[in-house]
Amino acid sequence: MDRKDTFTYAKYLPQVIDEYKGNPFIEALPPILSAMKAADLLTVEPGYHEAERELDALYRFHCIQRLSRYFQPLDTHIDVEQRVSRSIRQSYVNRNPVAILDKTDFRSVRSTAAGFTVIGMSGVGKTTAMERVLSLYPQCIVHTKYAKKPFYIKQLVWMKLDCPYDGSIRGLCLNFFNEIDRILETEYSKLFPVLKYTVDTLLIKMATIASTHGLGLLVIDEIQHLSQAKSGGPEKMLNFFVTLVNTIGVPVVLIGTTKAMPILQSEFRQARRGSGQGDLFWDRMPNDFSWEIILQSMWKYQWTKYPSPLTKELSDTIYDESQGIIDLAIKLYAIAQTKAIADGIEAVTPKIIREAAAEKLRLVKPMLDALRSGNMKKIMQYEDIRPISVEDYVALHAARIQASDMSMQTAASLEEQAVLKLLEMDIPAKTAQQCVKRALSGMKSAQPLSMLIQKAFKLALQITEPKEEKDGAPVSEKKDVRQSAGKTAYQNLKETGAIAEDGEW
């Protein structure tokens, strides 16, 4: 690889903030960006000329591929840029190489820098956003002279690694050394072969290299792969991350799907405790103004002969077929254009979009159907699209309580109220009863109704759906006790025997 592709020679900029002054690691970084400037630099507009719509279909198919480079920053992307900017600079505050070399103002106090986590379902743009933000910073800065004195060091501003698919520590070590060698043109992978040394030794070497080259930020993507780790893998990686953050001051950013939530809530709790940047939960886009911005910006890139103006129907159709997942929305827009050209229709229509989705998004259709249904139990079957918070879902349903239920709440016990709320969330009566009882038995003291519902609902999600008969009716519930005409859910439960006259279950 050409040196010019990876190396940038240091140009030192004056600093406004006192603790950033006199630190070559910080002064060599690009300037701190305003939100407007960051948005401008993050935007990627694929090449487009209106005359290209007159080209033969063969060439237009190639032009459509440019959409894969399209990137329109939103508020969340600006948030990521600002977090990265703060993390990198704060990591260098107490690692001033000049102060350390001169032994003049060396402070043994560890850096307070810490990273953050970015968690969200697959396809929402987490990795793309991080890569765009990191591209604003040179990866390696070569220093040769500072303050008229010789000062030679290769500063590694950031490094991004993918967590090994098997979550293994050795796999992470191998990725680390290979990436260091690629960026810095070193031979650490030969000096420290992963099969020769113990994992503990390799982790120490990695920490030393990170310190030697002034690593400013370490990004670990696909962190959900740690769920596959064996032999204490997550715990060992935690120890390594804690070492980087606490001992050396290198902030660590963890990126993963919602499948990583159990890991982050347990093994990584300690590492995240000192985070000054907070955690970023990245959900799919709602069909609101932000969605409109994305589509309006993207819609001008049309290579069909007859351009279609963006209508609400087209916007809603793409949203419905992509469920607000940006990656799918962009791909679907490209696929729809390709199909329109191939079929000779030469215009993007709602019908074309739905047909393209049916033909080309078959693999993700079950997950999209689950999201479209809003049925939490179906959504929870797919680990990478699970919502961040079950409590939010419970709160949503709680807000839908009808006024007619108020009289029932005063007459029914806490247990009965919780069961009825689960029924409103499409949980079968028998399952609702069992889960509420289990939730109550695990509660040490009196809790609010909302807390009981949350615990019972989480238990219900772990129970397999009942099998269906040929007519589609569940075997365990041939009659929905909530839907008898003219009767409340409470009355129906009493008539079916779910609630006894004396209030016992």
C-alpha cells in the first residue's frame, strides 16, 4: 500500500482549550467541527447527470450502483461525530508525549477518557455512520519535529476492528496485529505470533503497542459476536478493554446489534460505568420529518427515463417495505429502479417498489413482517432486531387503556389487572395467568402495577407460541375470551373460569 494512502504528516494547529495546548497529539488533529461543518463533510452525494437517463439500460444499471455510496447525515450522525471528537482529544490530555519525554509536567493521573456503545438493529446505519465519522480523521499522523526539536513518532489516531465471529480472544489479537501492520507498515504479527504466546501475554503486547503509537480511539464492531465466545471470552475481553481505558487512557467504542444487549448489561457493565459520553441506542427511523429528509435527498438520483416525483404514497410504500431501516430503503430504491428499467416501465411506482421488495427481500421478509405487525413476541424471535427496551413497549400499550377499564381496575385485584393488561398485548389467557403468578412470587415487596406488568410480559415473551390448527385457531385457545360481543374482558374471563367468583385464580 502506498504510504500516501495511509500516512499524513503532522501540521500543528493552534488550540482554544487550555488543556489541548502544547500537546502534539492533539494539535496535529483536524479542527473541532461545528454541527453544520460536520454535516457538510459527512455528506456523500453519488455522481449524477440528468443526461444519463437517456443511456442504454446496460449502462444505467451500472449508474444505479452509485446509490450504495449515498450518505445523508442526520442529527444522530452529528452526535456520533461530536462524541468521537471529544473521546479522541480527551484520551490524549494526560498522554502528552512531549511532557513525558521531557519529564516536565508528567501527570500520573490516568485519562478520564472513555468510549461509548452504539447499539441498534441490523441495517440502521451504525457501522456506516462510524466509518464516515472516522474518515474525517487521518488514521496515521507522522511527526518528525515539534517546537523546533526532533520528535519522531507514528501516531495512530484510530483503529477499527471487527469482533471475531467466534468471539475468540486470539482472533481479536490476530485482527489487531494485522491491522496495525497494515496501517503502520510494521511487522508486529511476525514478532508476536498469536499461536506462540498465551492470550494474557498477547493482550499485554497489544496494550503496549497502543500506548507506544498513541492510539487515540479503538472501535470494536460486531460486538454481538461475543455471545458466541467460550472459555471466558467476554470476561477476558472486558479485562483488556478496561486495561486500555483505565491504564493507558484509550477510549473504546463498542458497536453491535441488539443481540449484544445481554453482554453489555452484564460483562461490560464495569467498562461502561466510567463512560463520560453515554450510550447511543440507534433505532430504525420513524416515518417522520427525518425520513422525509432522507428520501427527498435520495430521490433526485433516478436513472429511469421518466422521473417520478416523490409523493406521500411512494414515501409510505418504501417505509412500509423497509420498516425504516436505512440500508434496506436505499437498496430497495435501487432495486426498484433496476426492475422498472428491466420491465420497460421506466418509472418508479408503488407497485414496482412492492414487487421489487417481494422478489429481492425474501430473506429478510420474516423479520420485516414481524416489525410490521408490531407483535413483540414475533419481533423477539429475531435477536438482531429486538427493540432496545421492552419497557417502552409496555408503556405504549399502557397508554391505550380505555376509560371503560377504570371501573374494572377498582374492582379487580392487582393480579387480575396485570393479567388483563397482558391480554391486551395479545398474550394468551393461560400464559398471562402463569406469568403474572411467577412475577408476583419473585417480587420481594409491593410493587406498582406497571412493574408487575413489565416483569410478567418479559416472562411471557420467553414462552413458545401455541401451535395452530388447520383453521388457524390456536390449539390452546379456540375462543378469544377478550372478544365476546358486548362484554368486557373482565366479564369474559369470569365466564370462562379464568377468574373465580371469589377472586382466586
